[in-house]
Amino acid sequence: MYHFGNRLKELRQEKNLTQADVANAIGTSQRNIGRWENNENEPGASFVIKLANFFEVSSDYLLEITDDFSLTSKKLLQKETLSQNEYKLIEKYRKLSTTEKQLIDQTISTLNSK
């Protein structure tokens, strides 16, 4: 079931941002962000575009049309800056909970310090 607000809240929390931070970045009120996150209202097309650009995701991802999180990542892959395996790891990482992501981050930090 489609819930724009769930995806918006997830993206905001992943970046440790407040509703006010997002509102200021895209030129709207914190109240609007709250309404959107609570699925009380939906943003117009111009704000969907601003949100997608701000979070560096595709509007399709933001609108839950796809789980492919970012057109930017596809462009990076095409430029061969990411391998197919790296791209798949990023996709998997994005689906983890905040706690699981923290565990992965700690594990990577530990491995890199060796």
C-alpha cells in the first residue's frame, strides 16, 4: 500500500534531520512536512521534485513506484564508479533498519582500522 509519508520519514531519519531541517531546505513549513509524514496530505509535484533532489533519490522512489532508491546511483554505475556488486550492496543497505545500518557501519569501521 502506498504511503508517501512513510518513505519521506524514513529518508529524513536516515540523514538524522528534523522536519524543520527538511522544510527549510525545500522552502515549506515544518507543519507541511509533518502532515506529509503522517499521510494527512501529499505534496504537489514541485515539492516532490524538491524532496527527491534534496534526498538525492528518484521521484519514483519517493512516491514508492519503485524500490530503486536513486537514479544518481544508476548514473554512477554507468560511469563505472561503482561495480555491480557495490550497487547491489547499497540497495541492500538501504533496506536495513537504522539499528542494522549502525551495526554495519561499526563493522566496516572496525575492518578498515586493521
